[in-house]
Amino acid sequence: MIDDINDHSPRFVQSVYAATMSESLQRGASVISVSATDRDIGSNAKLVYTLREQDREHFYISSVEATNTGVLKVFKVNVCGMAFTDLYPIYVCG
């Protein structure tokens, strides 16, 4: 008997997330949490968050199974040597 199939795509709670980073953030520091929902049930509703390859040079994201959230963290300190007044768009997939 099949209870559920993975037929629903995850939907982020917000369409855009924004965070402000300090130049003093160390590797592993949390930047922002993102959240999505999935109408599937059971294991098909568990979300794993990923970043585009070009974003993984400076950041990584940890998936928190208990809350279906993702926590964006600093991977490489001094992001591109850029001024921290610049915008740095990051795309997260759920």
C-alpha cells in the first residue's frame, strides 16, 4: 500500500529573505534561517536545502529536519573582499 507519493514541490514561506552581515562574522556563523513547507506527508515532506555551486564558495546551508528549516552559514570569511554595503544575492533550493 502506498500512503503518499512525492508529488508536491516545496514552497518557501517568504519569496525573498534578506539579512545583514557584519564583517566580523567567523566561519560557521549563522546568517539567516529560511523556511519552506511541503504538502507531501512522511519522508516525502522532509526538506533538504541546497545552494547553487557559485554560492557554496562563501556560504553553506544546514538543513534542520525537526523544523524543516535551513540555516545559511558563513563558509569563507571575507566574502570576495567585497564591501559589506554591497548586495550579494544567494539562491536557496528546497
